[in-house]
Amino acid sequence: MLRRLSTAARRVAEPAEVSAAEVLLMVEAYGAVLNRYGILLNRVVKSGTMTVKNSSDLHSRHTAGPVPGVIAVLGLAAFLAVLDGTAVTASLQTLAAAFGGELSLLVWVTSAYLMAAGTSLPLVGWASDRFGGRAVFLTGLAAFVAGSALSGLAWSAPVLIAARVVQGLGGGLLEPAAMAVAAALAPRNAVGKVMSRFSLVINIAPIVGPLVGTVLGDAGWWRWIFLLNLPIGLVILVTALRWVPAAAGAGGSGGAAPDLRGMALLTPGFVGLLLALNRWGAGAAGGQVLLLGLAGCLLLAGYVGHALRMSGTPVLDLRLLRSGPFRAALLAMCTVGVLMYTQLTVLPLVVEERFGITGLARSLLTVSLGVGLLLSMARAGGLSDSWGPRRLVVGGGIGTALGFGVFALVASSWPLWAAMLLFVLIGLAFGCVAAPTFASVYRTLQPEQAAQGTTAMFMAVQAFAAVGATVTGVVAGAGPELPVRPLFLGLAVVAAIAALLGSRLPGPPSAAESVPS
């Protein structure tokens, strides 16, 4: 691992073009954890190479504004997207009350966003190579702001869900493009420092988001959860148009064409299965559920055949699953998606139903989880380089499973402050699962496969985060009371599966991997 890091460091220090994968290796060297789920943010990596011009060249010829100011604007954009996602998820009960709908329907406000963001993700690298990182960033920001406006003006739950699709398509472009442009503009000897600050900003958002969502929702201002993005987004848009250089993140190579046929099969197929699950939970007719499920299965089967026959690079390369350690890592990231978004969806409901607390305090368990995640993620990346991901993921998975088990069996009757402490501990353990698993892609695949591997992992997280939110909606809507014990025992089982999968990940790095060349 360190050999690759040292090579990337030398490349970043040279006045040449630097690939996105090499920039991300530099990020890892500083232990930056750059994703809302505690995963290393690899969204700027795609199938192929997206090049970013050296920052000194960009600054001398193109930059209209100060580099620190430009990077701050880009960081604010990424923060805004994460903040919105966590604020909305924490406010699903409020939205259900506002529209007079069941929670099982309103969870699609979150699921639709996640699936849309996962759909636009594979386009980032190709579009950045063809049109430039600045153009992709501005397009993502414009779509995100437009989706926010439509969401804030929605008059029904279906309209809100459709608006969230627009917002998700923008959000899927926004965060990775912001990261790529920031990496391109950062002084060549400060890429890691800039990325670390990005990680701090992004990972604070899941703590602040539930508070914002709860305050606005309980005040009857739920529309402002979305409309708040408009003035901030427009300021970012105007500033970016003025300051961000046109050449930022542009490789000019055009890149390989995206796998549009694969995208047209994969996303609708997965959504079909989620809809079947959702309608089954809502008590829909068996024929409707069967039709949706069958359509989803047929589309996914079509994708499998397409991906295995395709001579180029499919949107999700199933051939990577031939590697046992990568297969384990991908499945572990599926559990991460389920665990994270199930918690974000259900914890406000638990506080309200089990502890009888409403208002701002309803988000306290979610915030406690976020604090634990933030603390552990700051160290998990570095420890993974020294110890290997296996120990961390196994230990973190076991700790997370034990925490959920304790809450399911006894802690739901504890005072709120004790439950908050427990969820800080759960966050500490859970943070040791996500980041090391994601980082393991660089040891489980060949270097030329790492880009596809990181994309596959992130898509898995997005898809199974939608599964977690959908299942939570089905379970919560199944009866008059939230079934806390079976729900958290189920989460404990999922966390235990993550620990079991972690045992298949690489151990401590060998001497060849540990000694820089």
C-alpha cells in the first residue's frame, strides 16, 4: 500500500497530469475519510482514467479567484448535499404527517434520491474527461438546486419523490466533481491537507443534518429543508462561475463512452425489486407485487448477461467478483449501506416512541451515532494501512453487533443519556467497518481494476442504503408500534455478517507492500 502511496506522492509533486486514482491514494496517505458513510470518497474514480491538470498550471493561467476561496466554495457544495440528505432522512415522519401518507411511502423520498445518485455516479468520470470537471460540477449543482426547488414546492408525496430523483441526479454529480476540481486546484504539495479538510467538512454534515431537519420539521417549516438549498446553492453557483477555472479537472481525452444500456437495465431492475418489497409491505394485491418483482428480476438478469458479454467496461463489472477478497469487501459494503440508512431512518422514531421525546431532542441518538463515526473514521484509515482491514472490520462488526444486541434486549428501557452513550460506542465500532473495507479495494484487485472496484463498492452502498430505508418503512408501517427489539436484532445479525465477511479481507500488509520503493 505504502509503495503505491509513495509513487502517487511523487506523481502529485511533478508538474504533470495526475490521475484521479493517484490523487485518492494521496488522500489515503493522510487518512482522510471522505464519505458520509465513513467510506473513503472514491467517487472521482471511474472505469478508465480521469486526469486532472497540475494545480500550478491551472492557477497561473485560468483561476479567477483565490485558490483557498475556490476550495472553500467546493467544500460548501459537498457539505450542502450531505446535509440535505441526512436532514431529509431524519424528517421522514414529519413528511408523512404533512402529506397524510404512510412512512412506507415516504421512505421513497430517501430511496429515490439514493438510487438516482447511484445512477449518475458512473457518468462523472466520462463527463469530466469530455466536458471538464467544472462543467460537471456546475451541472450537478444546477440539477441539485432545481430538484431542491421542486421538492420545496411539492404538493403531494409522489411529486416530492419525483423531485428528489432530480435532486439525486444532481447530487450524484455534485460531490465527486467538487472533490475532483478541488484536487486539481490544490497546491501540488498540499493535496492531502486539502482532502483532509474536505473530509472533516463532509463528515460533520451527518451530525448537523438531523438537527436542522428536526428543527425545521417540528416548526412546521419542512419545505425549508429543501428551499434552504436555493440561496446557498445560487451563491455557490455564481461564485463558481466567477472563480472556478474552466480547465479544472479537464483531461480532454473524451474517455470511454458510458455503459448506457447497462444503466438502463441495472437501476430499473433494482428499483423494481424495491417497489415489490414496498408494495408487499403496504398490503398491495399479490399480482401487483409479483409483477413488479418479476420485472425487476428480468431486468437484473438481462444486466448480468449484458455485463458478462460486454467487451468494454460495464457500469458494474461482475467479472471483478472472481476475486474472493473483493467479493467479500463488496458484500460487506452492502451491509454498511443497510446499517447506515436503517439507523438514520429509525433512530428518530425510536426516540419519539420509546423515550416519549419530541422536538430537537428526537435527533439525539442520530447525532450520538455521528459523533462516534467521526471519531473512529479519523483513525480507521491509518490503522488499516498498518494492521490491514481484516482486524478492524471483524472487530468493528462484532462491536456493532453487540451494541445493537444490547439496545434490542435491554438498553431501549435505559434513560436517554445512557442510550446516547451506547450509540456513540456503536458509531466508534461501525466506523471501523466502513472505511477499511472500502480501502481494501487497493489490495484485493489489480491496480488497473481499482477504479471499477471503487465504483462498484459505492454503487453497492447506494443501492443497499435504499434497501435499508425501504425495509425500515415496511417494518415501521406494519403495526401501531415500532418493533424495536426485532428490528435491532436484525441489525445485529447484519453487523455480524459484516464481521464474518471481514475475515475474508486482507490481513497486515506484507513487507513488500509496507516498504516504499
